[in-house]
Amino acid sequence: MPLPVAVAVALQTLLAATFFVIPITAWITGGRAQRAAEAEVARQGHPAEVLARHGIRFEEEPWELALALAIGACLLVLASLNLAGSGTGRILSWIAEPLVLVVVGFVTAGQVFATRYTEAAFRKSGDLAVRDIDARAVIAAASTGFPAWLRPLVLVRFALATLGSLLVIVLLATPAAGGYFG
């Protein structure tokens, strides 16, 4: 197997792994993070439901968990097809990876820049009291509910979904990959 294909398969597999680890971890620990964020909002003198009113939550919904697991499974299928030298896997990767780049990159950016997004949501609120909430403190409180390794893994997923997806597209287009897929 040529090196470009091996690297592309590795990148797809690593990204797939993040789609199993991150959502399952959020499913298990999200409630604790949500309670910590709500306690911080209450400590600042606001009702806890202000987070829900502004679409800020840390708990994984069942459909979000299912979607993430499905994306991870699809990426594993693509990696397996590419590993096996299937031309179908290569073509499907060229279709899927730009979608991953745009959609997953956008969603993951919201996780990477959670503090900025939360600050913006509070600033745009029609409720003047909400504008006074210290979003950094809320995000910091929520972070205590998650394992310390989760944040770095989110950053890795962002890099794999964006730069990694671009690299997979390029690697699968190399002459060496073309010869492998025949």
C-alpha cells in the first residue's frame, strides 16, 4: 500500500475514533457539566434556565449521539474500503470528505470557540440582565464536568475534520494512490 493511502486511511480512522469517544463521553458527563454551568449562572444571580433560552447546553441529545456514531461508522467504512484498495471507497471519500470539512468543521468550530459563541449569544440577547453574565465563567464551570482530556480531543477532531479532510482528498488524488486503486 502506498504511503499516501496509508496516511489517508489513518486520518479517516483517527477522525472516526473521535466520533465515538467525544459523544459517548459527552453523553456520560454532559449532565454534570450542565449542572455546573447552571450553578455558575445562578451564582451570578440569574435563573439557570437562561442557558436553555439561549440554546446553550452541554448535555448530548440522543439524536446527536446517534448522528455522531453514524458519522464515525461511515468514516470507518470509508477507511476500510480505502485500505482494501476499493475504487468505490476512494470516490466516496472524495464525496464525503468535503462534507466533513464543511459540516463537521463548522459544528466543531462551535465547540472549539464555545466561549466566544456563548459571549456572542449573551451579547445579542434582548434580555439586558443576560448581557451581564460572565460567559467565560460559565464555560469554565461546565468544563469542570468533563474529563480534562476532552477539550484537547475536541481540538484534535477540529484539526482532523478540517486540515485532515483536505489532506485525505489530496492524498487520494496522488499518482501513487491512483496506481493502488487501479
